[in-house]
Amino acid sequence: MGINKPSLYAAFGSKEELFRKAVARNAEKDMGYARDAFAQPTAYEVVATLLRENVVAPTRTDRPAGCLSIQGGTSCSTENAPIAGFLATSRLGGEGAHADRLARAVAEGDLPAHADPVALARFVMIVTEGQAVHAAAGVSREDLRQAAKIALAGFVAASGVRPPEQAADPV
């Protein structure tokens, strides 16, 4: 790029700050599907959309497979522990937003009162994060889609939500 260290640090402060800005830009640009999922009218559609789009995002052919937050967080050396912590906090923020959306579904009667929004959100996030790891390892989009379908069935079973009639193949 033709940028020397003083220019880089003058523009971004440090390599760590540059990385944090890259992660924020990635979340803004490439994680819009999560915001779209949270805007769906029902909890079932929220989870189906999130699982479906999360199969596509880490398997795009125009960028490296996987997820910056996952791969960046799991490949940090001990001296970069603050970066791993930052990425973990970022992922937990997404999980919290998902739990808030599912809590709203409980309050609105879309999910049964016994449904645990925090546990359900954690389950879905564990699946999506695992999907990113597997995508980076070369697992195909179709194989990830099959796993997402199973995860959606697990969400239905655990939450007690009834899928809509037209949801024959939502993932």
C-alpha cells in the first residue's frame, strides 16, 4: 500500500486500533444479515433467517472463508490477548442483541413464556460460530445448510415455537 509505520500510526493510532476499525467496518458491511434477521416479525423467522444467511456469509467466494471475528479470535497469540478479548466481547454483544430480540418475542407471546431467550440465543450463536469455523476448514455450503436445518429444528423443539405452515424449507 506504500504506507510506512508513522503514516499508519498517524492515521489509525496503532495496529490494534486499525484492526478494531476493520472489525467495526466488517460488522457494518458484512453482518447486515444479522440486523435483517432481528427485524423479522417472528422468532422463528429471526432464527431461520440468521441460520440461512450465516451459511452464505462465511462461504462467499469473493473473500476468505469463515469469519474475521472467529478466525481472528481463535488464532491470537498470548501477547494479543486484548484482541481476543475484544473479539469475544463483540461476539457476546451480538448474542445479547439476539437474546433481547427473543425476549421481545416472549413478551409479545410469539414464543412461549417458558422459553429461555438467553439460552436459545446462545445455542443459535454457538451454531453460527461453529458454521464459520467449518466454512474456514472447507466444509461446503450445502453441508452447512444441512446442519442449519437441524439447528432450526432444535430451536423449534427447545423453544416450543410453532413454525409457520409455509416454512417447508426455510434454511
